[in-house]
Amino acid sequence: MTQTEAASRSGMTPYNRWTGRKDSTFENIEIPEELGPIEIKVTDGLVKQYAFCQDDYRSWHFDASPFGAPVGHAALLANDLYTVYYAQYDRTTLAGLHTSEELFFHAPVPVGETVTITGRFVDKYVRRGNGYVLLKAEARDHQGNLLVTHRSSEIMRVDPGLVIGRSSAPTPDEKIVPETINARPVDKAATAIAPGTPIVSKVKTPSQAQISVYSFVGEHDRNLHNDIDMARKAGLANTIAQGLQTVGYFSELCTDFFGASWFTSGRLKAKFILPVYCDSTLTISGKVSSQVAEGGAIRTHLEMWAKDQDGRLVSIAWASALHDV
């Protein structure tokens, strides 16, 4: 029996982003519309591929972890959650722009686990002439336990060259000022950290190889992330990284800061402001914004930002997780 035949009998969409045939237009999206399910085997190879794309080789993902056996990176499934609609929609007709992303981490994803992802389009609206769609998705293990929850907004069927280069994300309710107080950066969550205290930063330089692998070059997909000709046809000077790669950098910073609790109580909300071009040098920074009591523990809130080598603010994020008092 083939994978497709087995999936058909089980009611499961095979993990093949080419499955969808529905034209990817704003007008075609139904509200609400169920998406998936798709099934993903979290193999050692999948984890190694993500580690390469993000330049994140933490030993937890290959050897022992605080949870015992190796676990995937917290944001490992972000791209699959975001693209769950490829199960119904034709990826070759897509011309969109990811504007915001939210991830809620409920439990770690063990290497070797089989994960089921489902999603739905929950809303669509027009703002400043752009058609926005809102997607919710979730990943569960083979026993049905919730692992990760996802929410995103995207502008569907646009000419990226007309939108990229200006801020297209809706104005966030909260503002982030990418400045810190004059204090030594802290590397771990603890109680009584003064608001504005910086956390330890990271520098990342997404190469073309990393961007291409993250953006499905291994699935023979051509897009403005992995194909310079398509990027130039879209009016771009070079290929650009997916916003989700920056989300992965934010998540790595939070793993450093919160440790194992990031995988069980972490929350991350990111807004994409300007494009990240291939071979840009990004500095990922952040600060503690507040600390509140929650269920006998402390939830520490962070504000984070990414700037490129020219000092341009390309993305901002809010994050939090629990830790002991």
C-alpha cells in the first residue's frame, strides 16, 4: 500500500505540500475553513535540517535533554503549522506576505514522535487595500496531547515587490522601544530583574543555503526565498528569508533564557516589519519588560527585536514563560 493510499484510508492528508489544488487567492478562502490534517514524523534528519537552517545545534536536540530523550527545537514545527493550508491550496499560485506570528508551547516534541497538524482559516478582512487572512493551527502527538498552538496573519495574492520595504503588519497594540537600561545583560530567568534589563543577544547571518532549505528547495519548490530570478521578478534586489526564520532566532534566545520551561509554558508573538535579505547580519536582542505571579510561579515577559547590519529594525517580538520563584 502506498503512503497516499494509506493516508486516504485513514482520513489523513499525506505530508506533501503539493497536495492542494485550490487556487490561493483571497477571494477563494472560506471562513471558517478546515485545513489538513497532515502527519509529520519528527525524525533525526528533520531536526538536523532545522538545526542547519537556524544554526542552532543545542545538544538537547541530539543527545539527552531536560526531558530525558532528545526533543525538537521549540519552533521546529512553525513552518509546517504556517503552511498547513498547502494541504488544500495550490502553493504554485500563492503570492502572499506573512505579517505576524504567534506560537504557544505546551509540551516538547520528542524526536521520533509522529505529529498531526490541523488548522483553519478563521477570518479575513481588507486593510489599506490589502487582503489579510488569519490562520489558527495546532500540533498534537500520537496520543492527542497538545504540543504547539499557532496563529498567523498573511496578506494573500499581492505583488511582494509593492509591499516589501514598507511596514505591512497592522500596528501592534503594544509598542517596543529597542533600548535597554545600563545594566549587565542577564542570561537566565530569575526573580526581581529590573524592567529594561537587557538579556544576552545573538548574531545570526542567514545564508542562501539556509534560507533555501528552510523554504522548501528540497521539495523542488521555487519561490522568492530560494530562487534569485523569482525574487527579482517580484521587484526585490535579492532573495529574502522567511519571517519564521527570525521567529526561530527569537525562540532560540528564549530557550537560552528560560531553559526547559520555554517548551512547556512559552508564548511568542512576532511582527515582521522589513525584509531580511540573504546574507544579512542580524543582531537579536531583548530586555525584561515585567514579571508577574502566576500559579505559584513567576511569568517573566520579554520584549525582543532584530536589527540588520545597517541598524534597520526588521522584526519585533513579545515573549514570556514561567519559572520558579
